[in-house]
Amino acid sequence: MRTLSIRWDNIHRHGEAWISHHRLRYRMFVERQGWSVPHYRCMEYDEFDTPAATYILVVDEHDQALGTARLIPTTRPYMVKSLWPDLVEGSLPHSDEVWEASRFGCDRALSAGGRRRVIGQLIQACQEFGLANGISSYLGVMPSWIFKNVIAAHGCPVRPIGVTLPLQGHDIGAAYIGVSSAVLELVRQHTGIPKVLDESPSSVKPIPSALSPRLAEDAPSEPVDGLPRSSQPEGLVEAE
């Protein structure tokens, strides 16, 4: 298994892995969870799949996604702020040091041991990426038992920041997940892997604001309305 950090500017090197992760998200959130989220040709997506997102993927030898996490800086539009602000008590984060982690889970078809390995690699990769990008914490939304029995069990500090919401038999809540070199060391002790990201988790470079002359001619002059919006919080759904 390999663990990748994929952005829109390097998708061309990981096309099959990126498409496969959208198919995995469809199986997890549409087929298994039955959530009403956008999908097309058995691929799930939403309005937060933008160039601001980074995807942490665990893939097999055929570049088929086994696990997925999506990371978005809270200085850009993000799910909790747009759809679930009531889950957070106090001010919503808006900082380069706080990123949202969503679409987090793994393939249910794996064995129990395989799922544990994939989840461990996802958690460790998020820590490695966070340290490389000056991130101090992730904002996550998931069932409370997963914060406790999966995230915290790997050595990550979890700080709930609001009320919980009953949904499909689970208490869903929001929490901050700490990122630091000390936390990464605890996660490494749990996984037994010195480093999981195949590629160096180099800092995310700002996207140039100016379009090329040719692209500027074709760019729409008005915002595009009518984009589908998801209405369910996502969490780690295949962690047993």
C-alpha cells in the first residue's frame, strides 16, 4: 500500500488514484450510508472538491483507493462553516493553521486488519502533511465514538467544540484534532511506520490569482449558480 498527497496541480500524475477515490466515496457515503450527496456515474463529489483541497489517499498496487481523507484550509469555503455551523460553539475557525478534515474513511471490503492499517496510515499522513504545512489542528466532524476509539486511540489529542447531533444512530460532533511533532511520534509508535507519505508533503503553494490571457477570455464574468450542496456531515465510517 502507498499513501499519496494529491492536489489539483499534481492530479495528472495520479489520475487513476484520484478517480478511484471518488468511486470509493460513492460506495462509502451513497451506497452504504445512504446520504443524499451529489454523485455521477458512481462517483461522489461536492462543492468543496476545489483546487483548495488536498486529498490524502491510501492506494493498492493498482492505484485503487483503499482509504481517503480530504483536507481544506479554513481560509477557504469549508463544509462545517457552510453546512453545519451550529455544531461549533463560539467562532468558526478562519486560519491557515486550522484545516478541515472530511470525507475520511476506508474500504469496507478490506479485512479488519487491513482497515486498521489503512486508517493508521491516513491518520499518520495527515500529521505528516500538517507539520509540513504549518497546520496546528484539524477541524473534524464524525461520530463521537470514532473521535475517542480511533483518532484519540492513535495518539491524537481531540478537543470537542460543540454540541452533538443524533444522526443515523450516532452522536455526531465537531472537534479539533491536534497536530505536532510529538503527536506524530505517538502515531508512529502506534502504526510502526517511520514515514507513510510516498511523496514529500511539500508546502501547498498559493494558486496564482491572475488568469492567462487566453483563459481570461473564456472565464465566466458571473459566479456560476446552482452547484449541488451536500447536506450530511461525513466522518470515519469504516473503522471497525
